[in-house]
Amino acid sequence: MSAILIGVAGCGLGDQDARSAPEPPPSPTAPFTKEAVANEVGAAADASGLPPGDDSTAGMPEGDWQKCVAPWMADAPAADAADGFAATVRTLRKQGWKLTTSHAERDVTFRTLTKRGWKVYARHYAMDGFGTEQPVSFTAVKDGCELPEEIKGDFQDTL
């Protein structure tokens, strides 16, 4: 221990009061919480011209899983849904989300994006029978989140 004190004293720091020592720099990135993810996804959808979305889990099974899922869903005008969906994905990518999967099955477009321990499962449903609107969803799920069986397929990649 005396070697450390001698080393510190030799650098001219031994006389400084501990209270005046510089604080460590702030963390370079704030925690990426459910709220932060939900705000980022919601803001990207808003900026892309999609209508206001529903970010609730109402009507879904109760449980701790809701602490690690941030849903966002809206019915967009059919004429604007595909463009709004694509613009939201582009906005998220500009914010550091990495596109990890991209495919379509029949009339559903799927995109999966990842960032800092979260996945966003993006879906655009352009099926007949929805009338003048088409559902668009961006559901963020934290890695390791244990989803109930009855909704697991809705919040995971289909590949």
C-alpha cells in the first residue's frame, strides 16, 4: 500500500482531498430500458407518417413478460401503410437498429431489427379483407424474455 501512496504522492496528487477528485465521466450510453425502446420505436413511426399507435398490452395474458415487451400497433390507411412501414424501418436503422431478417410471406412483410439486447419484430399486413386500412406493428422484445406460449408466435421471427 505504501508503494501506491508513494506513487500518488510522486505525481503531485497525494495532497488532494478525496472530495475534490474528478468524478468519472458519465456512461457513454444511457440504459436501454423498455421505456427508451418504446419511445424510440413510437417516435420513428410518428416521424414516418403512420397514425398514432397502440402501445398497450391490454387483452393479452398477464405476467412478468410484459416488463420486457414494448408493442406498437396501428391501422394505417392502405394507400400509405407500406410507405410508412418502410420509412419507420429506415428511421430505426438510422438510429442504430441493425436489420437482421427481411422477408415476405403472401401479403405480410416481416422485418427484424436488433439493438442493445432488444429485437423489434416489424410486420405490415397487406391482406384483402382489412378494408381501407392495413395493420402495421413494431413489437420490441428484450433478449431472454420468456413469452407466454399463446403469444410467442406473434412476437418472434417466423424464419
